[in-house]
Amino acid sequence: MPATPEFDPKDLEALAAPITLLDRSEKTLVAGNRIVYQPMEANDAGSDGGPTDLTFERYRARATGRAGLDFVEALSVSAAGRARPQQLMITEGTKKGIAEVVEAYRAINDETPLIFQLTHSGRFAIDPVTPYPVEGKDVPLLDDAALARIGDDLVAATRIAFDVGADGIDFKHCHGYLLGAMLGPANRARPGWTYGGETLEERSRFTFETLARMMDAVPTDRFLYTVRLSAYEGIPGGFGSVGPDSAELDESFAELIGFVTRLEAAGVSLINQSAGVPDLTPDLVRQTNDAPDGFFGHQRLAAAIKGAVKIPVIGSGYSYPKAGRNRLPGEPAEKNIVTLAGRAIREGMVDLIGVGRQCLADPGFAAKLIEGRFDEILWDTTCNRCAVALRSGIPAGCVTFDPAAKERYREMRREVPS
């Protein structure tokens, strides 16, 4: 793999340029460059949902990368809403530990804005719930009373995030988890459930009611509100599809555009584009050498959002291009991360670019790229064993470059019956 990608210097300049994310009376937030570290779970919480030594180790490493913006991984707002027993939680019980993670990060890097992603895992939770029936699965249906309790948890978590030093929260609406699932046309009204319906306005009512409550708890003049959104889930009745029984993409992007414009009007200051549901449509979420073209699907969805709003937009999928050794069409000089990301920014398709697997492979990636230290970068290998580790319930990390993560993975594989 080439250590130094070939590119137009203007593209690296575009990636290195700062951008203002929030400019309000009480707070100004500036990303020092356009590289975003996406929220990457690692399955290393303690039994109480609080951070462990492994958690501190990961965030100290991420701090060295000096990304323009860093999303702390999906933090469950309740024990029942976790996707895995080792998922980090943000509750009064874990508040002290989470605050210490922020302090450890800030001791190394006091410039990168830190955003906490708040989530409830819905059908994938330890105690699963779903806003609409899931074919072939016996998952309890959510009702209004249970959703009200989840809303209370989200508001409480927002206040905790502010108190412990986060610069904002990401209201997670992606990857098939609860809030994103509620947006899809499969979410219809039924007895005891008033948060579904034929219109997007009906299906997104909880989002906007809860955002208003969050913003009352912590006003937008001192806190950044973002939404990470699967702009197209690719499942029957999922968000972005043409109807309640179809997985076909709505090429008009009508509901996508309607939703993001309402988010902007409600006070959300940043949209973080994604796509797919990892357990069901993994090729939409992350690209592999067997299915590389999803990268361009991400670009198209991000551009559709960018064309509809004035607030900054983060584009996803930028771990896959690497230094140009990938299965996208063209020569390495035309398909490496600097060229593809820099060009997307310069052409107004996105404002920032997100990396997930790449910041696991090399937490120092952003600083190395911006400073031109290409021969030092540990390029992600697209093996996806980090995702396998996460699904298997062991602490996840880069199995290629992190010796401890590699040994945990090998031990897990040895324990799996042949």
C-alpha cells in the first residue's frame, strides 16, 4: 500500500481548514480541521456501565489525534436500552467516571470539541422494544408511557453531558436503533401508540418534543446539538424508503430533506450523515472490497442533506479510500482519502468528513494526515474484525495494529467451537 497518497495540495488545504460549528453568546466552538472521529463503541464498560482502564486508554489515544471534532461513542441513557452489557452508560451512577474520561482527554487535548452520542438501542437493546412489528421477531411493542420514560432519560443525560464538560450531544438517529427506527414509514399509529403515522411529522414528533426539552435543560447558546442520521436504512419500511413495506430508496429524498430542514429550524447545528443498519444492511454502513460502491452512496446522501440546510454537514465512509489502495474506480491519485475528501469539501458536498475504522486503526490519524506525516499512518485494512469483536461481546479495538485487541480476538476465536 502506498504510504504517501498523490493529491492536489488544495485538497489537503481544504481538510486542514478550520470551521466554526457554534457561534453563540455563551459559547463558540471551532473545529481546527475537517476530520471527524466518529463514535466507535468498544465494549469495555464495567458492570455498572462506567468506564474502565481500557476506556481511559482509548480516549487518551484518541486525544493525540487532534481531530477537528471527536464524537464520544454511543452512550446508553439507561441499563435496559444498552445493546450490550459492556456498553457505556450516561446516568447519575456513571457521571463521575465519565467526567474523569473528559478530564483525561483534556489533559492531552483541550482544543478538539467533544460531543457525546446519546442512544437507546430499541430492537437491539438488552430489553428490546420496537415502534413497529418486526417480521420474524417477537419484540415487545413500545407504548407511549415507556417512550415518555426514555424521553426523561435522554433529557437527564443531556444535562449530565453538559455538567461533565461535553461540548454538545449527538441525538442518535442512525443504524436501526430506536430513534432512527421511529422515523421510517413502517412506524404507524396503533392503540396506545401515538408516535407513529403516515406522515413524517407524526413519526418525528418525539424527536422534536425531546429536542425542545433537551434545549430547555441546556440552551443552544452554550451547547452544540447534532443528529447522526441514517439517511437511508435500506430495510423494508425504514427511513429513506418509498413506503411501509418497501426497502427501495426514495429518489426524491422528500422525507430526508423535510426532516433535516426541521432539525435546523429546531436549533440543531450539525448533521452527521450515515446510512444503513449494521446487522441488516452492513454494506450500506461500511464499505468493503467486496462492496466498495457504497462510498458513493454515502456521498450522494450527504450532498442531498447539504443542499437542503445551511448548517455544517459531516459525510461518512471516508475510512475506506485510505491512501488510494481500494477497489473504487480510477487511479490511486483520484481515489485516496485526501483527494476524495478534499474535493467533496471544496465542491460543497460536505463540510467535514467522518472516519470510524481509521481512527480505531490509528488514533493519531488526523494529526498525521494534516501535518503530512503520511509514512507514519497506520492505514485501516478493511478487515472489519473490530466489528466482529464488538458483536462477539469482547472489548473491541483494531485487531491489526493493537496487540492487546489482537490477543483478545485470538482468544475469542479459540473459545468459539469449531
